[in-house]
Amino acid sequence: MELLETQDPEKKKLIETSDRHRRAMEKELSDLTQKTDRALKTALIVGGSLALTFLIISALSKKRRKKKKKLALEAAAQAGLTPPPAEEDDEDDSPSILSTVGNQLLNQASIILLDLARQKLKEYLASRNTPNDHS
């Protein structure tokens, strides 16, 4: 069968054209896969940075919410609206050195991750703005 295909020049030309198109499609598919991988990695880095920032901010704001809630309950108790709250926390109002250092480390880590996410996002947007070779 192969012998007949190679003898007919038109069939041979069609087979070569078909192979060329197949290789071109495979190349486009591999390029698309690489671009998708880069986009997903960038999205994961940005999403992870945002999630980490959210967790850090929510962890830091819990203390503030507790203080505000405590102040509101004390004000309501003084006004006679509710009984005074039971003292549950025996913590000092001043933060310890360890928590201060921890907060600084979290802030620095957030800054580094956000900068990394910013760079990856810039790279991704720059790669999207470059003209396609296939268009």
C-alpha cells in the first residue's frame, strides 16, 4: 500500500502537506500549553500572596475587634443596658517583644510576597502584550 502512495506524486504531496500541518498543530499546542502553565503559576502566586495577606490582616485585626468589643460592652454596662462582662482575659494590653517581632516578620514576608506577585503579574501582562507570531 505504501508503495502505491509513494508512486502517485499527488498523494505524496498530500501526505507531506498533512504531516506539515500535523507538526504545526503540535507546535501550537505545545506553545499554548507552555503559556497556560506560566499563566497558572502566576495566578497561583498572586492568589497565594493575596490569601496570605488576608490571613495576616485578619489575624492582626482580631485583637482590635476584641478590644473594640470589650470597650463597647463596658460602655453598655456603664449605661446599665447589660451586666458587666466577666473578665476572661488576663492578658496585658502591651504586646510582648515576641509578638512585636512576629508582626514585623509577617509584615516583611507580606511585602516580599506581594512584590514577587507584582513582578510575576507584570511578566504575565508583558507576555500577553507581545504580538503573536501565528497571527
